[in-house]
Amino acid sequence: MTKMFFGVMVTLIAITIQSCHNADLPKQGSRNNYEYTFDVFATDGDANLSFITSSDGDATQIKDGDKVHNTRQYDASIKKGDHKVYSITTQGAREFRVKITVLKSSASGYWVFTGKRNGKVVRTEKHNFKGRNGKEVTEYWNSTL
């Protein structure tokens, strides 16, 4: 009887420990919360940016109030000395494509992408952009969390 009681206790303790280790995992059927942030800095000249979602699911929300729907595009402009932040929150993972068109050959800057899942940063990337030879320059970037 004591051996059986001891066996049951060991099993319960093992289950409890395993449950504690899985506490940060999403429950079956739940959806993760994602936040995508783009910090854009123009050090010189002007540029146009396009943030494009390409995934199924609900519409995402830009914090300035404009909605971004799947496979639709959100355009923004940035001028010399500007720093703009674009933040998109959603319940499901998204793939984002960023298209930057540098309007002047002297234009340059950078942007930092930060991706969070359930409040934890899972990716941070910095990308530079720069005009070349007096022509419009277009650069692309893709990311999926």
C-alpha cells in the first residue's frame, strides 16, 4: 500500500513539474498575439515605404488608426530628419514585405524591424537604405514570424 501511494505521489509530482515547464506555451486551440514594429529613420533625403501583408486571417491594425487588410498595402512617406514608428498587432502570424523607394540619390536612412510573439521579442533586424547614381532605388525585404 505504501509503495502504491508513493508511486501515485511521484506521478503527481512529475505531472506538476511538467505542467510548470509548459506554462508559457499556448493552450491547444488558442492563438498567439503578434506585434510587428517598424522604426524608420531618414538621415538624408526623402523616401516612400510600403508595408504589405500577405497572409490569411483577420485585418491587422496600424496604431495610427488605419487598417491593413491581408494582401493589401499600407504606404507611408518619410522626409530627412524624420523618425516614424509603424506598429501592427494581430492574432495570427503574418508575412510582411517592405518595399522602400528612395526618391533622391542623396537619400539614406535605416529601419529596424522588431517582431514580438506573446509580448516576447523573437526577431530584431536593422536594414539600411540609400539612393544610388541619381536614380530611384527600390529595395525589398520579407519576414515571417
